Amino acid sequence: MKIQLQPKAILPGILLAALLLLRSPAHAQSPISYDFTGEVASVMDPLNLFNSTYAVGAPITGSITYFNPGFYLDPFGDSTDQIYEYFGTANPNGAPILTPQIRVDAAGRVVTERTSDPTFPVFAEVTNDLPGVGDNFFYGAQLTYPNFFNSQGSDPLFDDLGITLNDPTGTVFATDALPVNNFDLSQFPDKTGFVEIVDPNTFAQLAYMQYNIRTIQATPEPGSIGLLLTGATSISLLAIRRRRKK
């Protein structure tokens, strides 16, 4: 017997799933994730510490994940500049142990930081109407040892990565609260990211790759997608059973 699903049999399932989403309790720490794309804009690497990984014009993909709540609020923040720190291990601040992440993939070389070191958190910095800066969103981290790239002798180097969305006019953000909605890239004249290698003793920049961000899109929570699919599937199966009884 041929079974044909009708749109009117599937639609109630989607509506039911949406209702369950609205009625379900909020997560203690809700992940906020974005995927982005772009291309390498410039490379400075006279010592070839990047191992010839990056070339100008090469495509970039990446993602960031942070949480709200779940951060440790930097005590030195104010109404124009606030830093939100995230930790993946036990830390002296007593912040929740979560899975914040920043990931950059260029030419097949993936650089990821999930903050496994309690002294080097992944952090977001939000500025609102900061003089000389405007409105700015930065998300980044220092890569923990062992490094993804070369070290200089026996002295490990610092590897850092991050993304920056900047509006020098100061019109995007109303406060320095953590953004939880999708970014409108057209509002940010400056939208870039970087990977760099720094000397830990002199803090001199030894290698630097900058990329332009062309798209950024919020990623739905996996649990939300699963709930929607579950609702649609359950109602559809019910419709099949009813048709078989006829």
C-alpha cells in the first residue's frame, strides 16, 4: 500500500514542537554559536612559523561558541567596556566548566581553542560608545601549549586567534551586554579575524595572518533542531497509523 504524507499532517507536528520549545525550561548555560566565512587578507611571516600554511586570497571558514550565562565577568569592566571570560576546566574564579570555542580553517589547516588552560580563558569583549573605538565585539583566545605552529628553540611561543566586528560610529550596540542575536555584518565597517604568533618574553609579533569576514550566521542549538524533528516525526507517524486503519 502506498502511503502519501500530506502537508497538513506534518504541519501540526512542527507547531507542537515549537510549543514544546516555548514551554521547555531555559538551559542553565545556553550556548550561542556562529559560523563565519571569509578569505585571507594579509600574511606576515618572515620566519615561516606558519609553515607556509596561509596564502592571500585563500578561503576561510570558522566558528565561535560562547555562553549566556556561564561567563566570569571581569571586575574591571564598566558601562563602555566589558570582558566575559569562559573556562573549559576548573579555574580560580569558580566559573562554570563549559565548552567555549573559536575555530579557524584555512587551506585545510584547522586552528581550534577550547580553553583547556585555566589561566588563559576564551573571552568576549564588548565595547559600547568607547572613545576612539565605538561599538566593538571581539572574541578570541590564546592557544594553549603545545602550539599549533613552530616553536623557537625550547621556548614555546604564544599563538593567539580572534575575530573583531567594529562600528566606529557607535550605533550598533545600546549597551556593553553580551550579544545574543545574529550579527548584521552591514553595520560593521571593520570585520576581520587573525591568527598570530608572539614571543612570550618580548611580546613581539613574529607572525600574523589577518582575514576578512564576509558572512556570519547564528547556528541553532542541536537540541532545538532535534525537538522540532521529533515533533514533526511523531505527528507524521500518527497520521500514517490512522491511514492504515482506514
